[in-house]
Amino acid sequence: MANKVRVRFAPSPTGGLHLGGVRTVLYNYLFARQHGGDFVLRIEDTDQSRFVAGAEEYIVSCLQWCGLEPDESPMKGGPHAPYRQSERKADYYQYAKQLVDEGYAYYAFDTPEELERMRNEFKSESGNTAQYDQRTRMHMRNSLTMGADETAKLIEAGTPYVIRIKMPAGENLSFTDMIRGEVHFDTSLVDDKVLLKADGMPTYHLAVVVDDYLMQITHAFRGEEWLPSAPVHLLLWKYLGWGDAMPQWAHMPLILKPDGHGKLSKRDGDRLGFPVFAMNWTDPKTGETTQGFKERGFLPEAFINMLAMLGWSSGLEQEIFSLGELVEKFSIERVHKGGAKFDYEKAKWFNHQYIQKLSGEQLTPLIKPYLLEAGIQSDDSYIATVADMIKERCTLLPDFVAQGSFFFKAPEEIDMPSITDKWNGAKKTFFSSFIDALNNLSVWNVETTEQAFNDCVQQQGIKKGEVMLPLRIMLVGGKFGPGVFNIAEMIGKEQTIGRIAKVIDAV
């Protein structure tokens, strides 16, 4: 095994990048950085029927946004190129043929109809369809039942075939998983998986072993759904003579639906109203766009911190970790065996924490796109001041529009019922005199506007609490926002007086 730690993320370019995939990237990245190793991005595009144009570029963009850039990739290149499986086709055929020649695999010429017939004919007593395995393989059209001459003739004639692994009967296989400890398998329960498809492309089973070997991968982290395939991969490492070079495996727990029942899917996100992809993904076939965490208004640092804690525990009370701190503290042994329930409210909590840590200047470029979308334009220093005033009330970046649009333009909608409910002549008189007092101010700031308000309260003999909420609603549109006199100072004399007067006229 190579001495230097080398890990890889190997997605299929078939659609949006699920947060479970990003978590796998993150754990790979943290492990590599912690050990001074390499993090490799490899594209598993051997299933051409599922290939989606633009998906590879999308994956790269997601990793860039997350700040998890690979050391080697199809875009960057590196000493173990090519980094796309489709560009290694000749390698896979060579190794598949080696397996056949050495008796570990065989050619199978069965048509889809013959496969269907077998599945039904050899159904188990409980009614489960049969697998292509030790029990059924000698009833099928393959090189084990035909002999060498007939097999050679069929191949020469261009008859479509696949290459299947010949699973041994009754062997007990085991390996030590970095998360789960010792894991055992009975080979009699595993079917003869296809290694090379009729189009000459490998399946995941062959490709992942060949690629990990040629790229000198030392540690492979993948989802627990791949555990049932482990015996096939263990045998391939052994049969190809590479057993000593096999990477250490860690099978990650699933990210579960919020109720804990089953793996979190895009459909769950659609149903429950939260994203499951890192960034917006537009399906080129349907044109349907699925919103991602980025566009929903998450900061990448918060997204990464949240994902790290989904299935891993630092052993500390601390929950907020920078990427540097995660590199320092991460340990694959502290990743849980059981699935982790996704909690969108907790995800938003993380984002809120990170928003609080940023200054108005740092927030400005992040919130400007949302302001522009809402038709709001302003100079950066004003946006920064507003951002500092309202960030405590903002959980997602678009919240800055909802919580602060009144700083930039008069509210379009005003919660009039909350004003009219207890409106009377005394209040009208108060606000008219308050407008006069504001008009007479030569200095406009928090102190002078608040003093004018207090003076009017005293002169009119009205309770401060009775007119404070209506004033807020007049300026803001609703019962929210920072200090009302801070708002008045920011929006200026003309806007403050104009907004009060407009409501008085409307009541």
C-alpha cells in the first residue's frame, strides 16, 4: 500500500449533489488534510444510459462553493489520470479478461427474456425471484455450460455478452471496517454480479476496484448501502492479486428522513419544504429546477459545519467548528454506526450562528443579490450598516430582504388592523404633533428623534406604549425590526415623516 494517505470521492454525473454526497466529500477531505494526504475527485461515468450533460461541471461547482477542492480531478489533472472512468475502458476489459482466463469470472450470453424466465422458474418457496448465482448459473447460456469452442464462436460472431464474477460457494469473507469493526459475509448468499457490460463498460464493482488500485487509494469512504457489495469487491482485490494494496474501508451511516424512517431523498425535501442538494440543480430533460442550500441562503461554512455533525461526534460540548478546527478534531472512529436524522431547524440554527459572526461589510456581497432581486439598490456602506442592525433576526440570507427592505423603500403593505384596532382622536393628535416636532429638528439622529417623541408623549398626556407600536408599524409595515429610532435615523427625516403622514391619512 502507498504510504501517503489518498482518498477519493467518486460520484456519478447523473443529477443534483445530495447532502449525503457532500458529507462523504467532507469526511474524505478532513481525513486527507489531517494526514497530509491527497483528496481525489473521480467521475464514475461508466453507465452511459444515466449520464446527464452538465452534471460533472455542477459537481465541481458544488465542491468549490463548499470550499472542498480536490487535489486531483478531471479538471486539474494529476499523476493518476485519467480521472473519468469512461476514459479507462481498455483497462477494465484487460482485467475482466484476466479474471475469465484464471477461472474467476465467465462470459454470459443470456438474453433479457432468458434472464426473466430464469428468475421466475427458480423462484424460492417464499416467492422471491431467483438470482443469477451458484444455484442457477449452470442452467444458463454462459461459458461454464457451453465449453471453450462454442464460447469462442459466439464472441467471434459478435453475440452480445457480459462478464460475471463466479462467486465461490460457502466461503466466509471478512474485513475490518473503520466505523463498524469486523464485518462477515457468506459468499453463498451473493449473486454472480456483472463486471463488464455488453457495451464494454465496467459496472461499479469492477471499476471501483481497478480505479482504487491504479490511483493508489489508501482509504475508501462510502455509504453503507454498498456494504452488501463488499464481498464481491473483496474477492476482486484477491483474484486480481492486489490484496496487499486494498484500501481500508469505512461505510458511512445514512442520512435519514426527519422522522428517522428511511434514507432522506429529494422527494422528502420537496414534500417537507427544504433542500437536499448542495446547489440548485436544473434537470436538462425536464427543465425542472430543484433548489439547493446555497440558493436557499445558506453560508457554505454553516452547511459544512452542519454536515460534519450529521453522524459524527467530536466528544466535546462545542458545536460550531471552522473547517480548520474540523480538520484538527475529526476522527473516523467517532463516526456513528447508526443513521443520522436530518433536522432542517438545526441546519438553520447553524446558519444563524454563522451569520452572527460576519460583519455588515462581510455580509454585503452575500445579501446584495437578494436585494437586487427584490428591486432594491443601494450603496455598500448603507447595506452594511443595515445588515449589522438586523443580522440577529436573520437565519437565511434572503431574510435580510424580509427583515430590512423598509430601510430602502417604504413598506408596500402595512399591518393596518393592528393600528386601527385601538385608534382614536388622541392618537391622531399625538402623531400630528409628532410630525410637527420632527419637522422642526435641525439635527436628525436617534437621540433627537427619541427626545421629540418623549416630549410629545408628555405634552399630549398619552401613554408611551400606546403610540410606540403604531409608530413602528408606520415605519416598518409590521411588528418587527430593530430599535424604532434607529430606523428613523437610517431612513431620514423625509421618509419618516412621509410614512407617518400616509398612515394618518389612511386611518
